[in-house]
Amino acid sequence: MTKAILFFVIALSCGWQTVAGAYILSFFTSCERLRYLILRWKMAEEFPDLERWTIFRVLREFDIKPTLRNFDIAAAAGVLLGFGFTLWF
């Protein structure tokens, strides 16, 4: 519910392009990775926050485990796709 309200506020102030870019960033767990970096938290081998609808939920269907390296690659791809989408439109 909090994410929906946040996206609604972003849509009203910045437009639908920014909401789509923010959702892409969220789907690829870029925001989650940034939170770990800012708070200087160590990442354990288990990633309970990735049980929601994220890229890792899709990758589990292909038997790809969420490791720290995969987490970083997905977050970087999300940043590129999210900002690219926002700037393109």
C-alpha cells in the first residue's frame, strides 16, 4: 500500500514516465541494493526481501539463485533500464 501511495504522489508531481522508471527500479531491486549501501548493512546469503514480485522471483523459475553477484547485476540493470526509460520518454 505504501508503494502505491508513493507511486501516486510521484505520478502527480513528476508524470507517468517517472512512475514507470521507478517501478522498473523497484522490480530490479535497485532501490533495495541502494538501501543496503547507504546504511552500510552487510548482505547475508539469504535475501528475504526478494520473496516479493521482483526479478529474482522470475529468475527462480529458471533455477538461478539470488547471490550477491546476481543481486548487483540485477540492480545495475535496473538502474540503466529505469533511468533510460525515464529519459527516453
